[in-house]
Amino acid sequence: MSAASPISKPIGMLPAQTVRSLGSYDVEALRRWAEENGQRFVLVECSGCVDRKSVLQAVGHAFAFPEWYGANLDALYDCLTDLAERGEPGWVVVLERLPHASTFGAAERDALLDVFRDAAEDFAQQRVGLRVFYA
């Protein structure tokens, strides 16, 4: 861990299974922390997304999910939980610019984040960290 990284101590103090708002965390500092700690960093850019399907497609693209990934919540859970078996010590995921639209409101956001929370429980059983930040 580098002392130059101002976020190193705070993210390292978060539980290994975390799903939380990006808040004051800096995306580049999260990327550096992940690299410094041997964890995989995934940035899901959602600025062009307008609904659940487009958000799920962006997630699939960012993670390079297999071709069978159907861009639905069940497939997302299946693909996420497969990641725990890849031998990575942990994952840091940033869901950036989730849409705020009538086609992706609070219910859709909650359902998406619940899948990440459920996957985090599976990761915990595998002793693999999954820290997810959303904005």
C-alpha cells in the first residue's frame, strides 16, 4: 500500500463485502488501491444507459461476461458468483453514472444493487472480497 494514496486506509477499513454509494470516494484512487492490493478493478460506465437492460448490458461488457449472459438479473447473479472462483483475492467495482430516469428508477436501482449484495454474500463464503461503489 502506498502512503501517497489518500483512500488506501479508508477502503481497506471497509468490510470485504461492501455495496455502498461512491460518495466522496475518488474512482482513480479506488483503482490505485485495487492495483496496490492485488484486486481486480472494474469500472462500469453507465452514462449512456436509460433502462435496466442497458445498465445490465454495460455491466456485462465491463466484466467481459460470456456470450450466454442474457442481460437480466438472474444471469448477472450467475456471472458475478462465477467470478469468486477465478482466483482473484478481491474485486473493486464502480457503477458510475447509473441513470435517474422513469425507465430506471429506485426500484430498478434497488434490484440491481440487491444482486450485487447477494453476490457479495457468495463471495464471503469463498473468502473473496467484493466492494461495489455506485453513483
